[in-house]
Amino acid sequence: MAVLTKEEAKQIIDKVLSYSEADEMSVNIYGGKTGNIRYARNTVNTSGESDELGLSITSVFGKKSGNTSINELDDDSLRKAVKRSEEIARLAPENPEYMPMLGPQEYEEAKTFSEATDAIDPDFRAQVAADSILPASDKNLTTAGYLEDFSGFSAMGNSKGMFGYYKSTSVDFSITVRTADGTGSGYAIKDFNDVSLLNSRQTTEVAMQKAAASVNAQAIEPGKYTVILEPTAASNLIGLLARSMDARSADEGRSFLSKKGGGNRVGEKLFDERVNIYSDPAHVDIPASPWGADGLPRQKTSWIENGVVKNMVYSRFWAEQQGKEPLPGPSGIIMEGGTQSLAEMIRNTDRGVLVTRFWYIRAVDPQTLLYTGLTRDGTFYIENGQIKFPVKNFRFNESPVIMLNNIEAMGKPERTGGNMIPPMKIRDFTFTSLSDAV
Amino acid sequence: MKRRDFINLTGLGMGAMMIPGIPLMGHPVSEAALLEERLENAAKKQLADIALNAAKSKGATYTDVRIGRYLQQYLFTREKNVQNITNNESFGVGIRVIADGTWGFSATHDVTPEGIAKCAETAVAIAKANAKLQKEPVVLAPVKGFGEVSWQTPIKKNSFEIPVKEKTDLLLAANNVAMENGAKFINSALFLVNEQKYFASSDGSYIDQDIHRIWPTFTASAVDQAVGVFKTRDALSSPMGMGYEYMDGLASEKIEGPNGLIGYRNSYDIMEDAKLAALQVNEKLAAKSVEAGKYDLVLDPNHLGLTIHESVGHPLELDRVLGYEANYAGTSFATLDKWESGNFQYGSDLVNIVADKTQPNTLGAVAYDDEGVKCKEWDLIKDGILVNYQAIRDQAKIINEEESHGCCYADNWSSVQFQRMPNVSLKPGKDKLSVLDMIKDVEKGIYIVGRGSFSIDQQRYNFQFGGQLFYEIKNGEIVGMLNDVAYQSNTQEFWNSCVQICDKDDYRTFGSFFDGKGQPSQISAVSHGSSTTRFNGVNVINTGRRI
């Protein structure tokens, strides 16, 4: 059985800890099942399912640590694994930045598990594929899609008395629909913990509409445009910002959050005052694991408040060096928005470009958090509150820092890529060239 | 399927290397365990035969079995500290069958007669289940059985036999020389891979291969805290299909370039490169910002390799062309009608691009691919014209080929093999031409060295590339360093602007160690050879911003 109960996991962890001769030891047990189905050209290419149960051990002597893991949980295997991790630790080089393990922690109860997702079987996956392939092929459209689901658990404990356990499920679905002649392409993507929230037929319908509507795209000059970024497109860039809030990089002078003359820019207003970004492991739409790096409890944390940098990520080592509290990075972020729907935002736009998603986003300059990438699978010109015609894709060179200073409006946040992000209307978004890609 | 871990390089201070995450497969083991033998070939053959027979008895018309042991040792350091050492082993078997004209695949870590037989039966059951949705039966290009054969990367020093301490000492020594020469920070890493693959198929092949790869790299940083500016310079090494002898730093494998630059062919001097990196990254701090406009570009092989990879390698993958990657990496502008026309001018008539899985010391070099096809070299672009794609056994007929190109690969025993990019290389120029001679004729240009930011659209038309070092060329001379350079172009326009290629004396390979493709994503490693090449009138943008 790949999923252990809390009690079963605790019992095994305690047993492993009892075999330890090291100064410190931590034990992680993980397990679960994952399945997927992939289709293209209106036919299924691959599908599969697998179970896994594993246990990993970290043994520490002084500042030397060793790690090993096994799939067998019988007593003999566990004893051997403990011995092996201790051997590795004794031979390891000393890590001057090693931090002693944490003692008992208080964790919030995770809300990450769904019975419905846990019950996904091959028939369900095949139905998802059929729900895309059949309606699309009826309209002479070609689908390529992918569904992946996971249901499992994670438990950890250490020789200082820390223990945690939670179960989680996830499902990720993405669909690309292309016209038979290859001149139109549409895309939609959804992710949830609870698969009962997923309507793959409706999601496919969105991609089908975009494919049909994007045929015969016209070229308009690259330059600075007002853009309406659908939540997926906005999340592509905001997510990168949220992953760049490490205090150590900033203090060392190699981050966009480095302060001229030394230190970091916590407390400075770097964004439009409507920008509020936080993380919350208990958020009902994007529930997260209760702990982060090293077993530090995740708590509701404000990262940007009214445009001001409120908090940065501190590893335990760097926090100690700087006399700060350690703070683990977020697993998903919530950006507050407004109440407008995407349709209302389009109606309120005189001239602009609607962007479904971005693609191949790569860092250009970490100093300014400048990224390049391209629009893809549904880019449209808006005039006088209406979508007028599809446009050829653009390459952009833009920084989310600049983007979040050019906000015109924000809509209702939606879950995308594990984040809650609103559709956003941004002025002066920089498109630097055209692409013929469909 | 497997549990995949990702080492987050941002946390190790290597985020500037532009690698999103380093995938790790399998389980941590001790350094010594990496050198132990798991199974002898005689035992592997017996197990493979069990799978072949079990699948056949259930109705498979074709079966291949891959018993694989995948070893990874990654070492990470920063300044004076060893940050992380991982020793990983992944061992198991993947079985692929054709039943009822349809592929089926199953994998297991239970490498016992019972485990393997059960796995083979599952693969057949999956094939039969999927057959209901199959439109046309799979047709394989014929392959003859090779009997019992073996091949090994011709290494001189097994990286896994070199003590970890010796390897981390070398990285720390390189860090030290960089710091002594003015780097404010340095992160260095050594990636070592050994694939021990045993392939057997119902065609009568039993192929044992032992493959080694190595990639030493670093990022040196300089910071001017008073002004609030920082710059980085990555190593100019290349990942190689070699053993630890790549670290010997042989003088005979160095190519002297302009401005004290050193190109490394089949041997890398990390101490020398770390020192140069420290000096150059400080020079970058003071370099002027580029003026946007059209420039003639002189591209070093250590830079051009990535442009070849993205704008030639990927668009000529036949599965992309056909639409199998539409939901992820995308499709391709290089459609079948362009190839069928026989006159699609991909590049200027100087451009000759070959695919191969045989070139010594490269990441792609093996004797047989992961479906038992003997590897070879073939033309992709000849005198500028698109002449071929990259195809495997079940695709060969689509492009009227009698045999597979031999470029099928799986990144693990638990992954199903599919078409992956072979080495894709630009042939050197026929006439004698050095880099300095090439630069002499450039009035307004930029000489670009090293791998930087890269991005290309989903059909491989529009791309943008950065680099590590940018030198301004004025009237045939390098006049200084530039910052904020990126060039944007269109694949066909770019390759048709190719006007000069240096000769074979300048030829070197670039490599991509963690190339991603497929859903679930698989990695592969691939090399790209070229000599320094000139492209005229390319659009350069200024990437400097103020925030």
C-alpha cells in the first residue's frame, strides 16, 4: 500500500530513529500513486500508472551529513539504511553552513487531499481524452492534451522530536487545439487539488474556440501596447517574481532586490500601491503543504503589501547570520485583484492586446528581472471594447517589476499553476518583435 | 514512472546559469556503491529472454527490453565551501511491446524473473487496451539483429573512480583562483553521469553499452555595491561524452582567440578559465551599453551551439513536425511540404548541417540507440537546402526512408524511449580562415562568446539569444566590451545571412546536458559542433532597463 496513515508513518519513523547512532537524524517517508494520459493528433499516445513508497534518512555528525533512501520498509532494510547514511555522513566534507535540526513544530492541518482525485482510474483518464478528442474531431480540429494526477502522503520526523504528516492530491490538465490547416491554435490549462472542480470538456471548449478564432492572424507592429493578460499569462510572469525574493542573494548584491550601498530593499515601495501578494497554506483554493524547507512551518505571509516589499525568504543559515527570523518561501502565491470579469475588462478597453499565455520565458537580466518570451495559442487585438481580430504572436522583453508599476485594472483572481492570479490590464507592455509561429 | 527530484540551483546561488532545475532520478547511494556491479551480462541476457518470451506468449509481435542502471554524481561548491554532493543510482527494467499493432510500455524496479515476466505481461495488456483508440497499426523500419555486442564510451579516466575529495578540491581551487583575481562570488559544479544500458529485442540483439558524460561549470560574479550593479560570467567549458580526462587541461586542445580568450576543444583547464572569468566579469562591470541596431555577428562555437540546437536541432525532429509535441514544446515551421519541395533554402549555400550519434567525445555518441539501431551520420541541411529530418523506426516510412536514423532515447529505464535530438553540427568552412581573419573584414559587428539567455517560439521561427561575453568590432578590430546585448532573428533569415565559416582548426563542440522534451518531461544530452561563424546584418536589441 503506497499511502500510510499518520500512525503507521509515525511508528516507522520512530523505529528508524531508534536505530540511529548519529548526533542528529531526520527521516522522511513519501508515497502515493500517479497516473497520466497523453494524446496528440486526436489519438492517445501514452498512458500509465505507478505506485511508490520510499523512505529517506539524513544522518549528521557535527556538521557532516549523509543521505540515503530505500523502498523496502522491513526492519532489516531500515537498519542497513541507517548504517549506510551514517557511513556516508562520516566521509562527507564538513558544511560550515549546516544548521542544527529543528525541534517540535506546530503545523496547521493541511487541506490538500481530495477523495475524488484519489479515486481517479484509467477509465477516468480515457474519458478525459475522449472528451477532448471527440468534440474537436467533430469540428475538424486537432487536439493534443495531457492529464496527470497524483495522490499521496508525506511524513517527516527527527531525533529532536519534530513530526509532521499530511496527505495531498493534485490534478493537472492542459489542452492544445489546432485547426486542420495549422493556421489557428488555442490552449487552456487547469490545475486543482480536487478533480471534481475540473471540467475537461469545458476547458477543451475554450481551447477549441480560441483555435477557431485565431485563424488568419494579422500582423501589427511590435511596440508598447496595453495588454490584457489572462490569469495564466499573468501568472507566468508574477510567479517568477515570487521566486526571486531570496534575502541572501539581495544582501550579497546580486538580485533586483539588492540595495545600492548594501543590504536589501525590504520596506521600499517598488510596485503600484494596488499590488498585494501573499501566501497562505490554508487558502481554500490553493492549499499548500504545512511546512517548507527544513520543516519550518508555513504561515500566512505577506510578500508585497500596497506595493511595498514586506518580507523576503530567509534560509535558517542566513537568518542567523543577519539576526532575522527564518522564513520559508511560498509554495503558491495569491495576488489580490478586483471584481471585474475578463469580459468586462475587454469591454472597458479602447485599444489593446489580449494574451492567453506566454511561452519559452527566460531570464535576460537578473539585475532588473528582465525576461523574454512569446505570446502563444490565442493573441487578439481589442478595439473599442471588442475583440476585433487575431494577431500574430509577439516576442516580449519585460520585467514583472515594471509591469506591476503599469497596472490599469485587475479582475477576479483564478487558480492557475498553483497560484491565485487575477487577469490584469497593463499599459506599455513591451513587445519587441513579431513571430510567424501558430 | 518515477519520483523525480529537482535540485534548485537558485538556492545554490547558480540561478544565473539559466537552468531551471537539475533533475535527479533514483535514490541516493554511497560513493563506493557507484562502482559496484549490479548484474553480469549473462544474468541480464537470461532476464531479457524471460521478458521476450513472456511478451511473445501474450501476443506481442515485437518486444524490446532495457535493463538500465543510471548513475549520477553531482558536486556543488561556492567560494570555500562544498555545498552539496549527490550520489544517485537508478536501476530497473523498461519493456516496450507491439501488440495488436499498438505500442505498450511498462517498467519495474523489480529486476527478478517474476518481476520482469509480470512487467512484460502488463506492457502487452496496455498495448491491447490502447489498440481500441489506434487508427493505423505501428510499422517499424526493419533492423537486423546484432547478436551479443557491446560498446563503451572510450574514456581514459572513469570519473566515478576519482575520489570525491579530489574533485571537490579542484572545484575549490578554481573558486580560489577566481576570488584571488577579483570575483566577489563563485559557484561551481561538476555533473557526472554513467548510463549502463543493456538492450535486448525480439529482432535478436543483445546490446551492452556503458556511457559516460561530464560537465564542469561555474558562475563567477562581480558586484559594484556602491553603484548597485552586478554581472556574471559562466564557465566556457562544454559538457562532453568523456571521462575525467576532460579535466586535464591539455595545451594541445586549447585554441587561442582574440583578446586573450581561450577556446577548449577536448580538454578543459578550469583553473585558467576561472581566472579569466574573474578578470572578464570585472571588465563587464565597466563595459558600455550596446546601441541597438543591425550588426554583423561573429559567433564563437561555445555560443553558436545553442543557436544550432534551438533553430535547427529542434525544428527538424520529425515528431514535432507531425504534431506529437503540440501541447508542450510545439510544432515546427519546417513542414513536410518544405522538405518535399527539395528547394527549401534553410540557409545560405555555405550552410551544411549534419546529424550524428557517432562523433567521438560528444554527448550523443553511442554505437546503438535505445531501440537497437546502429548509429550513423546523415545530412539535415546540404548546401543550404533542407534535405532530411530526425526519425526513428516507427517514423522512417513517413519520410520514405528504408531505415531508422538511430536517434531513439529514453532518459531512464522507467521512461519510454522516443525520438530525441542526435548531435547536430555545422560543418566547418573549406577554406583556411581564422577568427582574427574573420574579424578583420567586419566594419560594425559584435563578437559573442558563451551561452546566455535563450528563447524561441513554438514553431522555431523567432528567437532571441544573449551570451556571456560581447566584444564590439569596429573597422576590423575589437575595440572593447559591451553589455545588454541580445540578438533577435528569424531562423530562415538568420541562416541565410551566414556569410563565412572558419575552418576545421577552430571546430569545437558545445553541449546541452539537460535538454527537455515530452510529457512527462524527459531529459537528454546532446552536442553541437561548429567553427566560429559570421552572420551579417542581425538585429541587436539593448536589454538594459531601469527599475
